[in-house]
Amino acid sequence: GTYGTNGFYQKYGGTGGLVCDVLMVAGGASGSGIGGTCGGGGAGGLLYATDLTINTDAYSIVIGEGGAAAISAVGIDGGDTTGFGATAIGGGKGGYSGNNGANGGSAGGGYYNNNGGSSTQGDSGGLTGFGNGGGSGYNGGDGNPNQQGGGGGGAGTAGSNAVSNQAGDGGDGKTYSISGASVVYAAGGGGGSRNSNPGAGGSSGVGGAGDGGDAAASTGSGGGG
């Protein structure tokens, strides 16, 4: 077989087209940065299939862009990735200033005293979809330093709910070797904290840590709240 550069592993070809393993990941969302206890960004939705036959033709492939870092600003949803009649849905931004986390491929975590969003990623174009919801924020009371944002969802697991004195961790991603190396994709971002106990990025820091951490580049992971 031959490794590709855009999420494909070509096993063999024939008159009916190419038989490939295919991985598609949407852009991860940024966590929000307004209010200090924002939710982590959700990872981009992930699609995967083995032994998928792709007919020989010209195809338009769009790679979803990740949400830009949001310092003292509302987070940004990730962009969709499309190709072969399939759509991986962009991640949902973290909740901010009294808002729930946004829905998305994997969803954003909630602002304190607000819920995480829900995943909207399903199967698409013959590929199996993966995405999870965001964690809920913790209400320590208005003006209380113990206010915590929920973690953003990842492709492997949901974002964690925040608890007393600890913001929620981002959900874990999923690991594939389709590029020829083992890589974790689509981990969620950690929630922000009022008392400097931010949530960890999913999959041991592939997702961005809370309080403004960046996700690992080119993985479709969410940023920290």
C-alpha cells in the first residue's frame, strides 16, 4: 500500500477504483475567553473507514479550518471538512458569559453554571462518525472564585464536567496510523478556571489546556477555554 498526505492509505487499485482507508477530521473550535471561566473548545468531528472504494475521478476536498485563538473574546467554531460526499462537522466553541457550549462535531464545554453542547457528528458518505458532547461548568456562585468551565468534547470521549476547585478536562481523541506514524486526532480543550485550576487538554495535552492553551497543530483538536 501507499501512504497519502491528506488522510488516505491506498491499499490497492483496480478497474473499479482505489480501495483505501480514509480519515477525515474537521477543524477544532477555540475555547472562549470572555468571563474568565469559559468552556473548552470541542474537537472537529472525525470520520473513518477502512477498505472504502473510491472511483477514479476528480474530487473537490475542503479541509476545515480550526477556530482562531480567542483571548478576551468569544471562541470560534471549527470549519467543516468535506469530500467524497462526506462531511466532518467543525467543533463547537466553548461557552462564555452565561452561555452553554456550542454544538458541533464534538461540542464545546459550558461556561460556569451552564451546560456543555451536544455532538452533531454522525456517519457520512460511507464513513463512521465520531464526536462527543462537552462537559458542564460548575457554579461556585456569582463573584465566587470557585467558578469553573467544562471541558470540550473529543472524538473518543466526552469533555469532563467541572467540579469544585477544578475545571473540566477535554475529551480524549482517537489514534490512527494512516499517515505512517501514530497520531492522536480530535481531542477536546480544557475548561477555564477562576482560581487557576484549569482543565487539562484531552489525550495528555493534544487538546489545548484551559486558560487559553493551544491545541496540537493539524490534529483537529479544540483549544483551551
